[in-house]
Amino acid sequence: MKNLLTHTIAASCLVASVSVAQARTVYDGSWDLLFVTQRGACDPTYTFSVNITDGVVTHPNLVRFRGRVARSGAVRASVTVSDKYASGSGRLSSHTGRGTWSGYSGGARCSGYWSARRN
């Protein structure tokens, strides 16, 4: 009986740890982003894709990219590339998203909106 109890507890712990390790959010996956400049002398539009895993937003080629998505869908991110910097916030739903961004390119200050669509 003691062995059965020990194995049951061990199996429960294993199942619990697997569930935590495989925790996913409804926003996980690949997303296409469109950035539109409304003010400033930055490029009029810019597009790229990001990946979301467990609420962390990443881009494979941008080392200085940080982003998080809360369970509510609220998202914040920032990126630095050479003399360019941008940060933004907004909200994702299960398949789309929208928000605002601001930043600079060289000496030009810029701002606008972004939209997202799940791949």
C-alpha cells in the first residue's frame, strides 16, 4: 500500500510538472505585424513577423527585441536596431490585434499605429 501511495504521488507530480512545462496561451503562434507611421519622417509602413510562446514575443533576427502578452491580451514590446528604437502597446484578440507605437530613427521622432494578424 505504501508503494502504491508513493507511485501515485510521484505520478501526480509528474503530470503537474508536464502541465506547467507545456503551458500555452491563446496568443501563442506566428503573427504578422504592420506598422504605419502617422507622424514623423520614418518609413511610411513596415512589416515583419513575430512568434509568441507562453506570452513571450520574439523575433528570430532581432537580438534587442522584448515583448510580453498578458493573459488579458494586453501587449507591450520594444525593439532597438542600430540607431532606431520603437516601443508600443496594444491588445491582441485570438486572431487580430491593434495598438500604438512611438520611437525614433536617427534624429527623427515618429509615431503611429500597428495591427496584427495571426498566421
